[in-house]
Amino acid sequence: MQLQSRINAFVKLGDFLSQFSNEVITKDDKIEFNDLFFDGFKHQLKLAKEHNGWFTKENIQFSLKNWSEALTEVNLKKWLKPYTIKSTNSKLVAIIMAGNIPLVGFHDFLSVLISGHSVLVKQSSNDKQILPFLAKYIEYVEPTFKGKITFTEDKLEGFDAVIATGSNNTARYFEYYFKGKPSIIRNNRNSVAILTGRETKNDLVKLSNDIFQYYGLGCRSVSKLFVPKGYDFNDFFEAVYHWHPIIDSAKYANNYDYNKAVYLMSEFDMLENGFLMIKEDSSYASPIATVFFEYYENINLLKEKLNTDSKQIQCVVSKGIYENEVAFGATQKPQLWDYADSVDSVEFLLSI
């Protein structure tokens, strides 16, 4: 199968997803194989929502919208332009996927297939309804994908390389278990934001999306703020207030109530506004409904600290401060060329 054929297939998938990426799902009769797949995919989205309480309609649609906008011919060709992708040397690549946000493993799935390899997928039990259905759609629009996509719940066997994502503990297990295979092993990372006190209200409103989207469960979710000594959080709380309906989610509210009780019983100092707690803490990973913060006095020393701790950090959100920074409001809208842990998975796949 030629690279252009693979690109064409994912462009068609992007067109298919576009029907489901807005609040009102609207069928487009021009989409290929819609009679076969449209109603079935609506049902899979319903199942995903019922199976995982964190996968709300809004969060699923947000993910589908991002992918429908990413999977254009222009984006795919821009992404792949730096690489030399040959039609030979196809390998079987295993992917162990996380399940914290909808379709969190899709970029790995796309990368393996677009590189010309076959894929063996082991999904998280938290996110197993959507991707297999999309794989069937891909096989219909490009029949040469048939036989190149396998999903399994059994022990992974017969693969040539692996991309595995998990917690810090499971990552250590993966490193041992897959030590004889070419691999990309990912563990826990969190995202941070650097504030100076000069941010506009619009900057802080955008930052609130980086914090609350997907309930803060993604590795690109901002879980910690670095603020200058004497920082006044009033503007921050005002800017994030439009997210207050999040407390209507029972799962989120339960976490908020539990963590608030723990902090109060432990007599920790914190600020809170009824749906978010702000706590001074040196850790990067904050619990749900909590954002940690840490004061800094010298921006250059802070940048040195972040460089030292880079293996714990996925994104640094700032405005003209940090090299490779992510703009306010952009953490949950990565481009195809924004690689998790800054590891170029396509380069890896072309080297095996």
C-alpha cells in the first residue's frame, strides 16, 4: 500500500469523525460508507459514555473534534514531510494504551499504520469502545488495511516492537518485560504553567481550559502553577469561574469533597472556590479538583529546575518565557507533530 493511499484513508476518517464533533450530531450523506457506520458509531459513543463516567458527551466530542481537524491531507503531509517512508520492511508493532481520556492512544495507532507497519493493540478497559469501530471504518475505506489491525485482550505475542503507556510502576514492569524489543515506554507526566502576574484575563480563561478539560486527567492537563512571590490569585479564580458547572459531575464532586476533607483534617493551607482547590506543594501530580502551586523568585532558576525535572513534565504553558512552551489554552489541542514525552514515534517506527 502506498503512503498516499494511507493518507487518503485517514483523511476520510477525519471527515467521518467531523459528523460527531459538535453538540448536535449531523449525518452527512456525502461521507463514504455512512449507511454502514453512522448509527453504529453513535451507539459506540453511547456505550463509551455509559462504561466510563469520565467520558462525558462533551469530552468525547472534544476529542473527536480535535482528531477530525487534525486528520486533513494538509496536516498529514506536513507531519510526514521530514520523513522518508518506504513501502517495504513492514513489522508488527504492539501498542499498550492508556485509558485516561477518550482515544488517548490514537496517535500511536495512526503513527504505526501511516508508517506502513501492522498494529497489535491492547486497550485499557476504560477506553475500548471507540477505536475498534474506527478501525473497521478504516478497513472499509482502504481494504489493504485488512489484516494489518488486530485488537487483543490476551498476552502480547509475535510482535517486533512495542509502544507502551502506563503508570510509573507499570512502566518499570514494561521496561523489564520488553527489554529485548525496540520500545517506547511512557510513564506518568504532568503539565505546568508559569505565571508572572502580567497575564490578561483572556490568558487565564484559556489556562482554565488547560486545567479543567477532561477533568484534568490527561498528561497535558495543567496540574501545577509556578507563580511569583506575592501572587494574587483573585484574577485567576475570576477567570476560571466559568468552569463552575464541573462540580455538577458526581465523580468530580466526590473527588473534590474527599480531597477537601483530607486537606482540612490535615490542616493544610489552601484556597478554594467551591469547585477547585489551590494548594502550595512541591509535587507535580495533583489530585482531581486540585491544582498545586509553587512560588519562584528568579525566572532563570525556575527554568533550570524545569529542565532538570523534564522527565516529569509533559507541557510547560507560558507566554514568551520557556523554550518549546505551549500557548495558554493549547495543551489539549496537540498537533500531529507534537509527540508525547518529546519522543518522535514516527522516527522510532521507521528505524525498527
